[in-house]
Amino acid sequence: MSIQAINVRNQFSGKIREIIRGDVVSEIDVQTPWGVVTSVITTRSVDQLSLEIGTEVVALIKSTDVSLAKL
């Protein structure tokens, strides 16, 4: 499924403003026009997506979690 196929109300574009790395999981703060969205993802995913401060991402919201997709 592509990002475009997901309901637009559940997507928030923004830039990463902070990354708090842990051994297993990391906390990612994304600044959006509507405020900050925080996601906890695996540190392996942070590395595989080459996420860093300033990276443009889309926060994908589900009722139980927030996912990120690199733009």
C-alpha cells in the first residue's frame, strides 16, 4: 500500500526536530503545522531510514500507534 492510499486525515507531514536514541527503541519528535507528533520506533528503523534531525517525514496515525515514512 502506498502512502497516497492511506486516508489523508491520518497523515501529518513535518520535519524531525529531535531524536532520542535508545538501544532498542528511539523516540522521534516531528514538527508539523499542527504541533509536535511523537513516535516511538525501533532504533534499527531509524538507521535503515537514515532518519536525522531535519529529515522530512510523514507521520501515519493509527488508533494504537504512529508510524513514519521518509519523503
